[in-house]
Amino acid sequence: MATYTCRTVDATGATKDVRIEAASEAEAKARVQRGGVLVIRVRQTGADEADGRSRPAARGPKRASVEEVAMNIRQMSILARAGIPLVEGIRSLAEQAKSQSLRLSLEQIAADVSHGSALSESFARHPHVFPRIAVETARVAEAGGNLADSMAKLAENLERGAEIRRKIRSAMAYPIVVVCLSIVTMLVLMTFILPRFMKLFDSMGAKVPWTTKAMMAVSHAMISQWYLFIGGTALSVYLIRRYVRSESGRRKLDALVLRLPVVGDIVTKIVLSRVLSSIATLLSSGVPMTQTLETSASAANNEIVRDALLAARRRVVEGQATSQSLRESGMFPPLVLQMFASGEKAGQLPAMLEHVCALYDQETDAKVKSLTSIIEPVLIVLLGVVVGFIAISVILPIYSLVGSVK
């Protein structure tokens, strides 16, 4: 028996952590939900932590990429459709896995399934590899006997998310390189080039303008008190990361990102595409709407959207239509609400949501490309302004020296 900590949400929206002993995460969640509350997060608690003492987490193997997990789930679907026994198929996938984390997880899953555990419960024991949508999809597939089709739909969902992330990384690669080169250029100018000119100006008694004096002061501080700059930067990064990882900090950051001009619209479409794709995958696999909204909330990766989905779930439990529940949250655009309403009436909600996801993916791709095409010249201009300011601070005293010689 292991100890699990379950974060719950009651009817008023208040959150609470409940600690319980159970054989698996699924069992812990089921036992806590019997009290009439909604479980939004489950994590295993170490023995020392359960006794009231904390200990640092052990550094495990590198986390598997979403692309590799999606590929293995796709192969699992193919093996199941070919009639290969589940345990044998998972073991063959473990032998081919490139990531150590994925290989160890698949080996453990194969061992658990061979000893009688359900595939969904085995997935739930490895949340660092298999997301919650994989657990719910596997659970429904086990009940309906359509593992191959369910795994294929799950693979499509994960592949769509991985493709969006790949496009964003590819589009932002050039701006990131420009920013890094700009920082390196400024450091070289401030700590290597400028001090040598300053010694020349001092020895020749050149008159320096205020811009040069300001640059001299900054350069001197960076050289003589470099440890303060490095320590201050490291401390600032640590404090910012700690605040962002806290519950209140994450919520405020998510709300701020959604309100940003241009960027907020892109992030909103990415989050909604991820959520709607999860909803479509789960509904087409036969997961009930209430469970679908709960699982999709955990896949949102945005606290504001997650709260909106959980609030909509509570209203669906009370008997409201899903489209009306989402409308009252005020988080979803008219297109999504219209598709939900039309899909519910026609009984084709998963197909409707797939169309919206495809539309949002196209719009996201176009807007990311447009944004990067704007960022690139802006960064170049900013770099030119900074380097030009430093160059002028060096050139003006040189002109002063030339004038005094004449």
C-alpha cells in the first residue's frame, strides 16, 4: 500500500488536499470521490513525507518526449489490431524504446499487466510518461474491448499536440538565437572592448560625454563586481521560477498570458485546440461527458481554462447542457460554443470538435509565422540600437581627441 495525496474541489470551488493509502492512484481517486468531491490531481507521497518529513526527490531518468510516447501508443494500436497479445506487444515496444524512462515504464507495465493489473491502472502508475488522457482512454477501451481503435485515436491526439509544439519551437528558434547573440555581443563589448578604450581616454585626458561616463560606470561595475551580477541573476531566476511554480503565481501568470496582445490569442488557440482534441478523443472512445471534462481540464496546462472546465463539469452534473455550461464560464469563443451546441443536437460532437481543432491549428501556425516575421526585424533593430549606443559612446571621445590635436 502506498500513500497518495489527492487535491479535491468541492461544490463551492474550494480546494483541499486529502491523504489516503491505496494500492494505486486509480483506487485512491475512486475512494476519495465517494465523498462527493472532485479529484483534480493525484500524486504519490513518499514514506518520509507521509511521516511529516520532507526529503529531496531522487533524480530519475530523463522524461520521454511526447513524440516518442505517441509513436509507441501508435505501435501498440497496430500490434493490438494484428492480434498480438498485449503483454508481448508491450515488451517488444520496451526493447525498442530509445528513452530510458519510457523503456523502464513499459517494462513495468508489461510486468503489471502479466500479473493481472489493468492497462489503465498500469498507465496511471507512470504519470511522467503517460498523461491522464491515456489512462482514461485505456480504461474505456478495456470496458468496450476496442483497444486498437482507442489507442489509435489517443496517438492522433498526442501527435497533434507534438506537431504544434514542434512548429512553435521551429518558429522561435531564430529569435532565440538572435537574443543569445545579442547578449554575448553586449557582454564582450562591455567587459573586453570598452575598458581598453577607457584606459586610452584616461591617459590622453579626453573629454567624455555623459553617455560614455554611464557606459564606463556600468562596465566597471560588471568587471569589479561580477559576482553580484551573476549572483543577482541566479537569485532572480530562482525566485521567478519558484513563484511561477506556486499555485498563485501559476494562476496569475496564466491569466496574464491570456490577456497579452497577439501572444494571448495564440496561446488561447493552442490551449483550446489541446482541450478540444482531448474532449473529442475521449468522447469518441466512449468516456462520459463529466469524466471527459475533468480529464481535459488536466490536459489544458492553464489554470484559468482548467477552472472553467471544472466549473462547467459541475454544471453538467447538475443537469445543464454542455454548451450552456461552457457559455456560462465565459472562457470559450462563440465558434466553440456553436460547435458544441450543434454537435450535441446532431450527435456528432467529436467530429465537430475535430473540425474546430484543425481550424485552430491552421490559425495558430499562420499567426506564429506572422509573429516571428515581426519579431525578427524588431530584434535586429534593438540590437542595432544597443550596439550603436555603445559605438557612439566610444567614437565621441575619439573625435574629441582628434579635435584637440588639430
